[in-house]
Amino acid sequence: MRMTNLKTIYLTEDELKKAIINFLSSNGEEKVSQHLANNECSMQWRLENYEDQEFAISIDAELEDLGQGDRAILAGLLKN
């Protein structure tokens, strides 16, 4: 990670993946966190229009028994 000023932080794909893994773990989502840690993923910005921008994370392999809490946290990550 490198910072150029107080408003800009540059993260590599690996650093961003680790940050998301830590976020999931700290919010009680160990199953999703471990799944992300153990699998490859790709990340991209989806730009439908100026107002509907989403950051998508596609994780290889399927996560078994995805519960309501897991779905909610994933939906929140993809929506924000």
C-alpha cells in the first residue's frame, strides 16, 4: 500500500483482498472470509451509469450452506 496524501490510498489487488478478508472476519463472517482466503478471485468496477456503480468480487469455487447473514454481508459488500 502506498499513500500519496491524506485522501488517496493505493491498494494492490492482494492488499484489497486481505482487507476484505479482515473485514469479513471482524464482522463474524468467518465462513465467507475463509472461503475468500482459500480461493482465487477477480475484482472489477461495474458502471451501469453514473449513479449505479458497483464493485464486484468474483470468488472461484462455491461456498456451501450460505446462510442469511452471509448473503447480507455479501450483498452489502457488492452494493457499497
